[in-house]
Amino acid sequence: MHKTLFKNPQALIGLALILFVLFIALLAPTLAPNDPNLIDTTCKYLPPSSNYPLGTDQLGRCVLSRLLYGARYSVVISIPTLLLLSVIGLLIGTLSVCAGKKVDFVCNMICDVFIAFPALIIAIAVVGVLGNGVKNIALSILISTWAWFVRVVRSYALTEMSREYILAARISGCSTPKIVFQHLLPNIAPQFLVYVSTSVASSIIMVSSFAFLGLGLPAGTPEWGAMLNDARTGLYGHPESLLYPGFCIFLTSAGFNLFGEALRDHLTPEETNL
């Protein structure tokens, strides 16, 4: 399967961008030429040089160093949060379908309540109550988006439960847990994996949105959304300060979206050709 997938140029480009961002996030302390938090107002808005390859910002901090460290916040917050969301979505979504109509009705009603409000609004409210911090941002994303993951898994599970192989498993005497773990989950996992891969980009943009609005992370944190917010003060005189973090967010989001779409086309070709 992977050999066929990696013959797709879109998948290769997306994977290359993802690996590039992960590489930067892991080696940021080694790659950064300067301390990203070192303030020197005598060096503000310096042009690119050997000491500051992308120049400095309004407080004299190295822009390149802050961009490199910014990848860490996006990856550290987004990917673990999505893994936890995946577990919650798979467990509650399949339980909702297999536990009976009453449980499914209650679960569906709770999901409707959360989905009725924009995820970003819920997340901002949670951060406003709990305060700043990486853990609070992750928790806010978890609370604001879990219902979407459950709803997606539930829709996949409902489709699969009507298949003949599930009926055959029931007739053969398989218990519900055995049907879920041996038959249902393996068959919905490929489709759900595509949904998770494309959700990474949304999670990264949400984290950056918090920082842009001045929520979630402490002031001065080298994060791409925070850098966008700081760059607004020098928009007309130094527009490059706005372009650098914006390009990083775009590049990372594009990588996950490209790979996710290629994965979708590979795993569900019948849906692509409709």
C-alpha cells in the first residue's frame, strides 16, 4: 500500500513538508543561531545579516530563532491533542452505535450541543476561564472539537454496522466487544486516519489563532501566531515580520492537508471517483 501511495507526487510533497517541520521542531535548539527570547532594543528591526539571517523584530529578537522554536509549540500542542481526540472519538463513537438506541440518542444529542457552537468560540471561552498555558490550550482544543471526532466515527460505524460481514459475525456468535475490536475498528480506521491527518492543520491554525488574539501562551512566547500579533505594530514599515510566521503556518498546514488528501484518494478511491 505504501509503495503505491508514495508514487503520488502530492503525497510526497505533503510528507516532505511534514518531515521538514518535525525536523525543525526537534532540532530547534541546535539550528537556532540565537536565543529566541533575548531582547536588545538597540538592535530592533535590523536587516538580515550573518548574525541574524532573517533580521530582528521590534524588540531586537532574532526572527529566525523565534520561527524555529515556534514549530515546537505547534507540533507539541497539536499532535498529542489529536492523538487523544482520536482515542476519545473511536471509543465514544463506536460505543454510541453498539450500545443501543437510547445511548446513541443521548450521545448524539450531547454532540449536537457542542457542534452548535463554533469550536474556536468554545476554545476561547475555556482558555479565558482556565488561563494561559500549553496544557490549557490543549484542553480547550479537546473540549471544543471532541464532538466532531465522535460524530465522524459514529457515521463511519453506522455505515459499517449495516454491512454483511457484521451480520455474519453476529450470526456466528461474536460478542459486541469482539465485533468492535476485530471487525469494526479495523475497517473504519483508514477513513478516520484521513480525517485526523487533515485535522492537524486545523489544530495548528487554532493554536496560532489563540496566540494572535493574545490568549493561551505567555507574552513573548516564540510562537507563530504570537509573532503575527506582534508584527502588526510594524506592518507598514516592516511587512516581512508578518510574512515570515504567516508563511510558516501556511507551509505546515499545506503539508498535512496535501498528505491527508492523497491518503484519502488512496484509501477510498471509490469515493474520489464519484
